[in-house]
Amino acid sequence: MSSKYPQARILTKKNDPLHIIKTRKATHQRAVTIAGPMVRYSKLPFRQVCRHYNVDIVYTPMILAREYVRNCHARMADFSSNESDSPLIVQVGVNNVTDLLRFVEMVSPYCDGIGINCGCPIKEQVREGIGSALIYNPELLSSMVSAVKTKYGDKVRLETKIRIHDNWDQTVDLCNQLCDAGVDWITIHGRTRTTRSSEPVNLDAIKFITQKIKSRNVPVIANGDCFDMSDFQKILDYTGADGVMAVRGLLDNPALFGGFKACPWGALELFWHYTMEFGGLPHQLLLHHLHCMLGSMGLEKSLHNELMNIKDTSHLIDWFDYNFVLKRFGEQGFAEATDIPYKSHSKP
Amino acid sequence: MLRNQVYKQTSMIARDFAKLQISVPTAADGEKYSSTASGRPNQSVTKPVSLDSSTGEVLVRKSTGKTKVRKGQTAEEFERQCAQFFDVERGPVWTPVGWMTTRDPLLTLDTDPSSDLKIKQVRQKLASHCHLLYYRKQYADCARLCERLLSRFEALDNRKKIQREIDELHYMLERCRAAK
């Protein structure tokens, strides 16, 4: 790396994701909790909300290395952050060593680790050899991991998030190759490239793979179908993994790891606050987040229908103020409520 | 100079590769693991062919089955991007709490040549300042900014295309005036 530019962020006990994964049981009497990457949705305001509720490590959405190293508009659209956005893993979609090394050079000063996406099942990415295509290309994936770890050693943490194969031995072989290449930890999503998310996650597969690579001393994070803390414990107990990553569960309830069964109203107030303070989100994206959170809270159906028909952000703010008590930062009780604080004329 | 020539030659070779319709291997090729699924699974999973490891140029497969060259990036071009990213952009977009109120948003528009109101993202960024003031119930400030933005937005040529954005600014302006 050229010394005239910022170097990889210094890793300490506070922000080194591998240290956190390995020590959470001793320091917090529980396994590590991770908010995984969601296409479009793991933007900065949402990441910040998750951090309020016992999430140890948070991922960005997948960023395409090829675009990021070549195009300033892609850089502006894909990644925003700030000093409180840590520990942070930037997830990358990549199909060659050169793009990955260049991406790491640009991004590592502003995050605490890089995760290679080897799970995205979207056809357009798979045809490019990106995402879940990589679990069928172990030579390339291992060479990418090896190139980064050879160049940076322990200065940059590198993770791979994989899906399982139809034949689990193939996944074990892949994991062994990744361990040989120096990967810091592996996240296993318990579905194959073609399994629909409506089908339950295969915890037996995660358990099988975790046991087979136990001797490698590379932590395994289990991912899939974690919707509350009982799922969290069940997944840990069943698979023997070192931690759990939640993704869809957090979209509905970012306070999941805080022990909340449904999204508390306070999380929604925090989300409004961060979204507005960080510069807004595209209206449809903002609406989808609110739709998911309010769905988890059991919002009355006619109000939910009204919500989905709101066409811009200012009307959305008015709709919230008309129907609910939406507290702003600095107001007494901000971010503390659990149930929906309906105004009297909106009560179901 | 020499590197550029080599790069051009490599690109030409790559284009010729594409014309030759060389097949890009798939995950189904050389599969050592048997599958319980019928047929040849994972035929659509591309294994990119590296054409030039120094630039990251690769050959991939399009949905039609034809090959496509993804052009590489020379070391010089990457260096230019690094200089732009680290020296001009100062890293990724950095947005701590309070950053939106430290500077007049229209001042940035008038001083930064890359800020062009014809670009949707630029307009959205400006509107997000109004949203913040509206959300914070700072109605007088919000009304002032809406007025200033409206005078700029309404002067644009493609007004019809941004009518919804103009309508929202008018809506906020009216609501702010009523609340003052």
C-alpha cells in the first residue's frame, strides 16, 4: 500500500472483530451477535439503530469492488459512515484478486474488517462469478483470501460468508481451503444457492461443517432464521457455532438482540432520528424500513394501508405526528417507549 | 507509456477472445461431487477467466450464454482514483450527527462545480436538509430553505420531470407558514 495514503484502521480490543468474536463469552457471558448485510437496507441509519440493542458487529450491504475502485459516483452512493459506525465490516462483491486488493486498499482505513460475499444468489451476480458463484470456485476464493492476508496479515480482518452445497463435504473442503488461505472467520448461511428463504435454514448442515473444521480454530458464525433470542440460543446450542448473525430478523426488529420479541417504539424513534440527521434515505427505502418495523409491532391494518400509500417524506413525518407520539432527540422519554403510542383519535 | 501499450494490446486480445466465443467454465464443469439433484446443476454459475491479472480484466458469461470481457484497470488509473478518493473526496461520505447544520447547503451548490441541480442526487441532498428542519419542527428555517430551493428548482428546464419534488417543497412551505 502506498504510504502517502491512510493506512488500514488500527485494530484494538474494542474494534477488532476477531477479538470480539473470540472473547464475547468471557466478557459478556454470551456469544457474539452480528447484524448481517442486507441489499439496500444495511445503510448507516439502520446500522446505528442496531448498535443500540446489543449488536456487536455490523455489516454494510454488499459493495461491488469493480465499481468502487473505478467510479466516484458509485463510491458516493454505496458507502457512508462516521466515527460511531464501528465495529464495521464492509462486505464486498468481487471476482478477481486485483479488484479485491485495490478495494481493501481504499476501504480498510474506514472499517474494521472486510467480508467477501460468497452467498448472494442473484443471477446477475452469479453470472459474473460473484456471490454464491464463489463457493463453486474454491481456487479463486482461496487465492483472493490468501492475497489479502499475505499483504496485510493481522492488520486487516477478512471474513467469508458462504452458503452450503448440496453435498456438505464440498462445503467442508471449501472451509478447509479457506482456513489454509488464512481467513479470520467464516459465516455459514444454512441454505444452498437455490434454497428459498421461505424454507427453514439447515442447522444440521451448519452443525456438520462446524464440527468438521473445529480443529482449525477458525471461528464459525451461524446465519439463518434468527428472529428472537430463543432462536439465537437454539442455533448456538444446536450447531456449536461461535456466534449468530441475524439479517431478516433485524429488519423487522432491530432490537432483537436486546431481548425484545417485537420492535420497540423507541427503535423506530431512533431510526427516524438517525435517518434525518445523516442526510435522509430514498423515500421507498425509508418506507420499507418503517413498514417492517411497524409490522413487527402489530400496527392496525387500516393504518398500515395508509402508510404504504404515502408518497413522500414530509407527508410521512406528518402522518406519524398525526397518529402517534413521535418523540425527537432531546425530548423527555425519547427512544424509551416500547408499545405504539397511538394518539386518541388513532387508537384501534 | 509502455504499460499503456501493453494494456491496449491486452484489451484487443480480450476482445478477440470474446469474438471467438471461448466458453467460460461453469461450476458444473469438472464437478467431483455427485449431486442428488437431476440434470447438471450449477451450469449457470460462472467461473470467470482471468485475462490480465495485473489489471483485473476477466471474461465472464452473459445471460445469453455469450462471453463478455470486463475491462481491467491500469495501475495508473487506479492511482488516479486513489488520489481522487483520498485527497479530494477525503474518504467515504462522512456524516456524523449535526453535519447537516454546519454549512449552508446552497453555499455548497454554488461553490462546488460537481454540484449540479440537474442531477437527482444533488436535488435529493438539498431536499433532505428541508426534511431535517421539518422533522425537527424548525418551521421558520425550513420555510426559508424551501423558498430558496423552489426559486432554483422552478427555474430548471426539465421542470415537468421534477414536478413531484417541487410539489413536496410547496407542501412543506405551506405547512411551515401555517405552523409559524
